[in-house]
Amino acid sequence: LIDEESLIVPSETDIDTLFELAMRGNVNGIKKMLDDLEESDHSLKPFTIKVRKLADNFQVKQIREYIKDFQAKKI
């Protein structure tokens, strides 16, 4: 189980980009971005694994809701 409080999330810009991709239903774009995020920062792996699991099942609405939580926390 991933502890949401200690979870390291991408930058606000990356979160917004992921949200935009999810709004458009662009699952391939989301997966590509997750690959890039994992490559650039290994500490993001728990976050990317969670989002990738949703993307693999085409659960775009759940991705949006999950990411929206992180957008709300940064305000």
C-alpha cells in the first residue's frame, strides 16, 4: 500500500499536463509521459505505477480524479 502523504508526485506543470491528457482521454500520451517521468526521476515510480495501472485499464476518469487530488493539495 502506498502512503499518499509520503508519495512523491511530479511537478505542478507535469500534473497539469497529465490532467490535460486525461481530459482528452489520451491514454497513450499518459503512458508516454509516465515513461518520461520514471526515467527522469526514480522517486516518482510509486506515483507512475498507480497511474499506469489505471491507464492500462483505460480508467481515464479515475486518473483525472486521482490527479485532481494532487492539484488541490498544491493550492
